[in-house]
Amino acid sequence: MYDFETEFEVRDYECDIQGIVNNSVYQNYLEHTRHKFLTSLGHDFAKLSKQGINPVVYKVIIEYKKPLKSGDKFICRLKMQKEGNLKLIFKQDIYRKPDEMLMVKGEVTAVVLKNGRPVKPDFLVS
Amino acid sequence: MYDFETEFEVRDYECDIQGIVNNSVYQNYLEHTRHKFLTSLGHDFAKLSKQGINPVVYKVIIEYKKPLKSGDKFICRLKMQKEGNLKLIFKQDIYRKPDEMLMVKGEVTAVVLKNGRPVKPDFLVS
Amino acid sequence: MYDFETEFEVRDYECDIQGIVNNSVYQNYLEHTRHKFLTSLGHDFAKLSKQGINPVVYKVIIEYKKPLKSGDKFICRLKMQKEGNLKLIFKQDIYRKPDEMLMVKGEVTAVVLKNGRPVKPDFLVS
Amino acid sequence: MYDFETEFEVRDYECDIQGIVNNSVYQNYLEHTRHKFLTSLGHDFAKLSKQGINPVVYKVIIEYKKPLKSGDKFICRLKMQKEGNLKLIFKQDIYRKPDEMLMVKGEVTAVVLKNGRPVKPDFLVS
């Protein structure tokens, strides 16, 4: 059902006063997962950027089900699909290890800009 | 139309390889705005946390309209409303200065937990 | 005694499990202060970077005297001096408001690279 | 020569406008390495914190030899030694993979506070 997955562990500096991973940090996890997915397809975010090709996030929806805590290990899973001609939808879910509890449900909509204009993301998905 | 606003400026360490503010950083801006709003109402996030009262984010929706860049100044505006008995909805929008361009539209749903259980957020909104 | 100063307030997302500002965040404060100092001299870090001129940090020494906490306001003060032909030394100290307690003492050594090679920082200090 | 090592890879959100890992992020790497070292000794930073035992950083010296970039993998190596009765010195160096280039040399001085007062760190090193 997913196209890609990668593992992480919580780092203490990612936790806040409440002793749990700060909400913004999940976006870091989701971004790093997308970039590793890109790499697994033979692309490189930093190189694309130098060529004037910038995948940019258009919309993010994150549902926080349960908080990750210091010491937790977890898996970020990703499914990519096209919407219309220009949009990419990434379904991105975070599961705690080893109990496979769903912690976060994410949906990230991205478009690919080439020299500032949206282009069909055909190099990523057909 | 908004209940609260506060000003920021982009700090260079918040910008990424693309030369624009990283997507996750906007959640920091939104969180800091909510906490300053709390403070303006006479509450304190860190003190609430020590009393076992934890406002937690349940869902975030962020639309990225235009990117903030190094040197930009901007205003975060917030409107709080109740949904049902337990949920708080924060409409949070970011406008660039001085042209008042809408950069980001956010909607953050929160619930207040007391010793881990949802309670009515009557100390915040009636 | 100092050449420049700028004010901040602690943001809750900068605090960690111990309820105090995480050690790494002070480097953000120090960097932002240096960049604002550059701006006050008529220079712009992002623009310099596009021209191939990159001030880079060579060495950092930070003494943590007392921790900043949620809600604290503070002032970052900076003094710049040359060392030899190529090095810039920034003495950077952080004082809490309003009691002027010294929280952090920093010393940052930087060099200016132009297309990857060190150059005399004469546009900054003579 | 080192007591502990752990591997990382650069995440793109850790890179800044210059396209290299931001200086402050190395402190995150060094902290996470120390906490994993603690864990390897059977201790847990978050649990210690709840018991009122807080290892705190007193001084940091970081020499930036070469910058880490997007996609780099690297190893953080650590050596712990006592200084006097109360201080712990962590020598922490970062080597790029696979060429073993030394990127960063760090020295972190810490003390252990119990309910706010320095105590001998005998549970860590004798």
C-alpha cells in the first residue's frame, strides 16, 4: 500500500517543554522521508534545486494521533499519487516501533516549479 | 476580524537550501503566536504544563501561498473559536510587511488535556 | 564597549525537556545577532552569499552561565574585532532582561570566503 | 581512542542558505551522540531529568574544519573524561563517510546537577 518507508528515532532536542516531540518537528520527519524517497528514485533535492527545479509544498494536513516521546523509534511511510496534471499528493503516515501504533497521519500536496513556473512532474510519476 | 496579532522577522537560520523559510518553521511561528495570545489572556503555557494542563494540537492545515525570504518582516494574525464542547479552532494567517500579501493560511485544531483527559476549554473561551 | 545589540524573547519551541532553552538555540541567537549587525552596516548575508561572498564560522566558544527559560526576554550584545589579516572575532554576550544577568558568553571566530578562498574582511572592519 | 560512536546522515532541512549544514545543527548532532552514549551506559536522559538529575552543558568549543552538505553521511565519535571532581569533558569529533575526513572538532564540558546543585558524576565515570 505504501511506496516507501524509512526509520527514525526521536532525538531529545526535538522534544519540548511537554516532554514530547514538538509539532513542527513532524514536518521535518515528513520532508526528510520525501527527500529520501526522491533519492531512492535516482533524484537529488539539492541538485534539482541548483538546476532551477524546485518541488514546493503547497498544502500540508497533519493529524496528531499520539505523541512521540524521547527514545521512541518510528517508521515514516509514504505513498505518492498524482492529482490532475500538476499536483503530487504524498500520503505520509508515522508508525511507532515496535507496536505499529499510528502516531501521525499526513497529507502533503506539492507542485514542481521550474524557474518559478509549475511543470508536469513526469520525471517523478507518470 | 482577528483576535490577536504579533510581528516577526525572518531569521537566516530559518531558511533552507532553496533560500526560503523552511515549511516546518511556519509551525514555529504559528505556535509562538498562539502562546503569545495565551499570555495576552493572562495564561502561561509553561506554567499550565506544570499544572498538568496541556493544550495539544490535534490537527494542522497549512496552505503555503508564497514563500517568506531572508530579511522579510511579517505579521501573524489569529482568530480563536470553539467547535463543539472540546475543540478550539485557531485560524492563523501570515501577512508580509509592508505589502500585506497573504503568505500562509493556517487552521489549527487544539484540545485541552488535564492530566491526560480532554476538558472544556472554558478558561480560554466561553 | 559593545558595537551592537538586539533584543529577543524566548519562544517555547526553543525550550527542551529540561524546560530551558536548548544549548544549540543560543547559536541561532548569536548568528541572528551577527546578521542583524551586518545589516546595520549596510550588508546583507543572503545577497553576499549570492555574490559568492560567504562569511563562515571557524570556531565557536560558548560558556553557559545561566539558562534562559520560557517567557524570558534578553539582549544579545556584540563586539567585532580583527585578528591578523583574515580573522574576525565576535565577542557575543547574552544578558537577561530586565536584571541584566549575564546568561551566556560567546566568542565566534569567522573568516570571509570569496569563491571559496579567504579574503581580507576590509568591507567590514579596517 | 574513542569510547563511543554513532552514525548520521545530513537532512536537507538542516542546511541553510549557503547549502551547508547550519553551524548550530552540529550541537544537535553532538548532543544526540552524548545522549546515545548515556543510553549505551544504561542511563536515560529524559528519566534522569524526571528524577531531578540534569547533566548540563557548561562550555562548548567547536572548530568547524569543513562543512557537511546535503546527502553526506558522517560518524560522531566521543571520548569522555573527568576533570577535577565535578566536571566531565566530552571530546567529540565528526568524521565524514566514507573518506574519514575530520569535519568538526568539539569539546563539551558538562556538570551534573541534582536538584540544582553540582554532584560528582560517579554514576557515569569513576
